[in-house]
Amino acid sequence: MRASRTKRTIQNSKVSLILFLIQIFVGFYSRKIFLDYLGDEVIGLNTTLGNILSFLNLAELGIGIAMATSLYKPLHDNNQEKINEIITVQGILYRRIAILLCGLSIPILIALPFIFPSVECGIIYVYIAYIVFLSGSLFSYLWNYRQVLIQADQKTFKLTPWTNAVRFAKVFFQIALLMFTPFGIWGWIAAEFAGNVVCVFVINYLLKKEYPWLCKSKEPAKILLQKHKKLWTKTKQLFVHKIGSFVLTQTSPLVIYAFVSLSTVTYYDNYMILIGYCSTLLNAVFGGMGASIGNLVADNNKRHTMDVFWELFTSRMWIAGIACFSVYICIGPFITLWIGSKYLLGESTLLLLLLTMFIRLSRSVIDSFREAYQLFGDIWAPIIEACINLGGSILFGYFWGLNGILIGVNLSLIIIVLLWKPYYTFRYGLKSAVTPYFIQYVIHLAILIGGAVIAKLSMKQINYDENAPIPTILVILLGVLVYIFTTYTILVFSTKGMKMFTVRIKRIIAHKI
């Protein structure tokens, strides 16, 4: 008998939360060491190369998401034959993508001396670093692609401890090479490649152990592709959506490099690392939500589906608000203590980053339901989102630098993510009026902003030395607690979603799942 969706989600959450806490320590410590030993320029270079490679990875076309959403139903029905067919189709398509990625990399390799005309580490390192980062993508396409099954089956708690152990070991090995050997950046990049290789063996060993029946379908590739033609249709739709996602998440460092400097990319990336950790924490709390929603939709119980939607919507908005407020009051002192005050960005830049952060965190419920219903037909939406994002970033970035780039990003998010995608999901997936959603979003947002004002005012009532770590930590903790208490109290009395979320938490604590 299959484990319940809630039980699987909790298992994923527990493992993800533990790994998140380890990742915080490893990430902060390694970032400090890498900045000290590699320097701002090399870190910014690695980030930029990763963004260039992400652009080429658009060739993936969204096959992974299409396969994951297509696996929900056969996993629900325990249809092993169909699962093998879908994974085999994915392997066929990914092999073609790997060949295409190699071809697309040739002009990039030729252009690297022109993209980075004067770097202290030398052009040879630029070439080798690009090839190593490329190998990570190729390994995923050729050997690691089957891990989509374990994700769709809500069993990531069995895989992520091992893959993260490999990544953590790689990072500590890189630190040791930098601090105690003369190999420098060459040892760092060699360890990066070794980590990619070890991950291949770990992932495939665990998949074979968990799904011993998983094998390549015996049907010819041509027949399989024709049989699952619908998957190709969804993949083509997802390709356009991936363009919008790439422009949103990956082009900002490239535009910053073009209009500001490579060092500013590092400054920006420092903030994004901290924001990324907050996103990871939320993913740990809501671990396995996407696959759980996919199984929920497969049950075809509309009333229960809507109840779960509002519960997830309120809880996600609330926790996103807590994360953003915590970052707002913590990030300045933390950056100063961590790597020095010279890496601080201005207040207006921080607020723009937090707006982006909140929209991205609060959008996940809509995105999860949209993917569960396989609603990818609005291919014009990501095109418009990409045009507004990139066009706005370039235009405003020319006049206002980093802040202008972030304004362009947020403009595209507001128009497409906050307005269009909820409408599309409610009309064609949930098949319900979207007006209550927009009303609830405004109500929740007003409560969260009001809670932030109250918490900030309470912090100002306390006189303390901002340069003293202990008092600063205590005041920050007080502000976060005031924010949590204020917003929770208002939400639990004014929204149905928070009431249901509270009941669920009580059941989990009482072990009555």
C-alpha cells in the first residue's frame, strides 16, 4: 500500500530541513574561503559561466517537467510498463539534447576570449572551467535523468542525503586544496569535475536499488515517440516557458556584468546566496508538494483539491512573508560579520531584491497546481515575460544600474506571475472563478506588510549598540517573533486557509496523520 501524500511530504521535509541546516554551514564557510582564496573576479567569472551554460540548457526544452507530470498518473496506478516507457522516451530525447548541447558549445568556446578579454586567472582557466561545468549538464542528460522518477514518486528523501553528501565532500575537498596545497584554482576545478563523476554513480546505484524493475523499454524508439506524442507536445510548450524562467533567473548576472562590473556580479550573488538559502528552507518545509499535488489532482476530488489549495496558499504566503522580513532585518548585519561591510548593497536595492524574493516564493502554489494539471498551453505568456524582463532590465539598467535591472525583473513578475498565471490556472485547471484569489492575495499581503511595520516599530523602541553582536541578535530575534505572532494571529482569525493549516500541524504533532 502506497504511503499517504502527507506522510511522504513530511518525510521529504524532515530530510530536506536537516540537509538545509548542513548546507547553511557549508555554504557560508565555503563562500568565505572561496572569496579569500579565489577572489571576487574568479567567483564572478564562475557565476557568469554558469549563466551562459544555463542559456544553452534551454535546449533541454522542459522535458524533465513534462516527464515528471506525466509520471503522476502511472505512479498512482502502479503501472510499471508505462513508467518504463516514459523514462525510455526521456532517455532518447535527452541523448539528442546532449549532442545538441555539445554543438551549441562550440561557438561559445570560440567566443570566450572575446567575452572575457582580460581576466587575471587566464583564458586557459576560463576554457577548462566552462568544460567542467558543461560536463555536469551532459552527465545529467546521459545518465542522471532517471532521478525524475524518484522525485515524482515523492521519495527524494531517499536520494538527496547521498547526493548532498557528495556535494558537501566536494566542497570540503576544494577548501582543503585551496588552503593546504599549491594547486589553487586548478585543484578547485578538478574537484568540481570529480564531484560530477561521483554523483553519476551514486544516483544510478540508488535508483537501481529503489526500482529494480526499472529498465529500458523494448519497443523501438520511433514507435515509442509516436505512442507518447502528447509528451512531445507538452515539451514544446514547456520550452517556451523555460525561456521565460531562464530570463527571470539567469540573465540578471549577465546584464549586471554588461552594465556594471564583474565584481558587482559577486556582490549581487552574495545576496542571492542568502536569499537562495531561504528558498531552500521553504522547499524543505513544503518538501514534495509538487508531486503530492500531482497525486491529489489524479484523485479528481474538486472540493478536497480546493481546500488543499487554500491551505497551501495561506501557509506559503505566511512563511514567505516571515522569510522576507527575516532577510530584511538580518542580511545587513550578517553580510558585515560574514565577509565585510564592503559587500553591502544599498537599502533600495535590498527592497527590490526582497520584492523579487517574495513573488518567487509565494508563486509556488499556483505553479505546482498548473504543472499538476499540465497547463502549458499559454506559450505567449513566457515570451511576453521574457521581453518585459530583459527589455526592462536593459533599459532601466542603462539609466539606474543595478536597481534598474531589478525593476525590470519585478515588472515582468507582477504582470505575468501575479496576474496572468493565477487566472490561467483557475480557469483551465481548478475551473473556478479567480476573483476570490486576487482578493485573498491582497488581504494576505496587507496583513503581512502590516505585521512588518508593527515588528519594525517594536524593534526601534529598544536602544542597543548595533555594533555589538549579542544585542543585535536578540533584537532581531524579537522582531521576527513579533512578526510571526502578529501575522499568525490575524491570519488564523481572518482566513480559512490558516485555520486548516493549524489543524494539520496539530494532527502532525499528535501523530494522527
